[in-house]
Amino acid sequence: MHNHSYPLFGQLPFLSNLVSLEIESICGDNIPEFELPNLKKLIFTSCPNTRWLKNLTELEMVTYTMAGCCTKDRVLVWPHTLKLLKIVYENYRDCALIPQSLMNLSQLIDLE
């Protein structure tokens, strides 16, 4: 795993039994891809780049607050296993990213 300004990310490979995680104020461009095979629930705030979520294959619940515009790579990606997705956005421009991101979420039963 790369060195990042968020010390937590260096510890994540050792937390393989983690079921729930809450992270605030992160930049999607600075998050390495990681695997947490038992993670079911994630609450986080970040810029509109969620590509790093693609390896969280057991994730069922996400609460995401879209904040900041530190990235040029504005793309929302969700694991196909999501059953509950709550998205909070501060800028109405950002809501245009949401419809495309919902495609292929066949297990989704609750969208807020």
C-alpha cells in the first residue's frame, strides 16, 4: 500500500475482520484501493470520486456525503452488492452524477 496522508489506510490490510467503518473528509484521489472482505457498512464524506470502493465486494450499506471538488475525476462507483445507499450532496451540480452511478445496482432496496 502506498504512503498517504491518511494514516488509517496503512492499517486497513490488518483489519480484515472489520464490519463497519466511518471516515470523514477524505479525497477520493488519495485513497488507495484496498480490500476489507467483511466490511458491510461504510459511512464517509469525500469528493465525487468513489472508484476506490470497487474492491469492497461485501459492502451492503453506504452513507455518502459528497463534499469538496478537489478532483477532476468526478465519478461515482458503487459495489454491486449494495442494498442501502444514502447520498447527501451540497452542490446541486453534483446530483447529476448520481443517476448514472445507480445502474447495475440490482440488489439495492433502499435509496435515500
